Amino acid sequence: MIQIELINEGQLNAPAAAEFEQWLAPLSAKLQATGEVCIKIIDADESQYLNQTYRGKDRPTNVLSFPSEIPDFVDSDHLGDLAICMPIVTTEAEQQNKPLKHHWAHMMIHGVLHLLGYDHIEEDEADEMEALEVEILAHLEIPNPYQ
């Protein structure tokens, strides 16, 4: 099972750690993944700063994934960190006519898949990652976010 550490739990309109863990349960089961993920809910300014600093893109984004770079000889089950931008997630949910909780779940699952080594740079990788997202979200009774 993947465990969550939520940096700023209780932030207005942000999901609680228990919700994130509930959303992660089908991902953990499907991929037999275990470990810890630290999630920080951030604002647009911090998202833009992180996106510019680490990806060279001067704009805020919905979720950023930072895989753990702990050396193999160190005993740790930390998978990495997610920075999820509340205003971007909220705006996207509104624009896409999705329930906000559904979009939160999708962004968190998307970010954790990145921590587990999945990517969407090449078309075949994107197809595989999106199929996993759709399958995992279906277990949560959340419709396909790509339709």
C-alpha cells in the first residue's frame, strides 16, 4: 500500500490525506506498489516557480512529480513528492465540467504514476499511462477523464 504524507492538510477545499489514500488504493493493488508519497498543495505562484525551475516552463501546472533520488544503499520506501496546484486543479475541473474531487483523484493518480516510472512523452507510453489511469479511476467510479 502506498502511504501519504500531506504537508498542508486542512487547507480550504483541499482533500484530506484519507481521501488521497482512498484514491490510491486501486493503484496500489493494480501495480502492487508500496511506499510513501509526500503531497504538498500549492498555489499558482509556487507551481509556476517549480515548473520554471525544474521543467523550464514558465507557467503554473496542475501537478508536478519529483521522484525520489535516494541511493539504493539507503533503506527507504519514499517514492517521491507531488506538488498539486489547487487553483489550476479547480479551474480545470470547472472548465472540463468535472466534479472537483474526481479531478483531484485523477491528478494525484497521474502524479503517482510518474513517481512509479510511467510517462507520456512518446505516444505508446501515453497510451499505456492513460489506460492505467482510466482503469484505476473506474475502480473509484470516476468516468474516463480523457473523453
